[in-house]
Amino acid sequence: MKKWTRWEDWVAVGVGLVAAVSAFLMPQMGASMPWMLIVGILLIAAGVANLAMPGMVAMEYVQLALGAVLFLAPWFGGYAAMDSAAAWVCWIGGAVAVIVAALAVRPAMQLHDRTIPH
């Protein structure tokens, strides 16, 4: 697997970018801005790390966890009950990030196993 070619990681970077940019573009409810901005930036960083160094299984799990945190952020930040656009961005983006990270775990494990001599 080559660097910078995994579509799953590009999707995660895109989700993080959408979440971070949406924090500034959408009306803020509760603590939506810090949750979306921080988790979005961390998701971008995890995606870039996975793109630059494929085969790091731990980072795939970090990316999966960040997707789950983004999905849960409306409840953590107190803006889920408001049925805001920010909440929907988090729910949809978080679900997409979890799905693509789950799809990327097995290929990362296989690459990791091939690169370590036994």
C-alpha cells in the first residue's frame, strides 16, 4: 500500500475538514463550536498521519475513536436536543468516519504484518 493513496483516510480528512469549517459557518448551539473544531482538527491530523504512514494500526483505531467522539459530540456539548444543523453534521460525519476507519483497519493490519519480519 502506497502513501497518500488510501481513500478511507482521505474521507476521514474530508470529514474532519467539514466539521472544523462548519464550526465557523453554522449557528452555534451549546458548545458545538469547540467540539466540532477540536474533534475536526484531530480527525484531520489522524487522517494525514494514516496517509503518510500506512500500516499504523493504532492510528486507525484512533481515527475510529475520533469518529465516535464526533458522533457523540452533540450530547457531550449539549446541542443534540436543539436539532441543529451542527448536530446533524456531527452525527453524519461521525458515522462516516467510524465506517471508513473500520474499513481501513484490516488492510492496515495486513500491511503491518507484511512489513515486520517474523
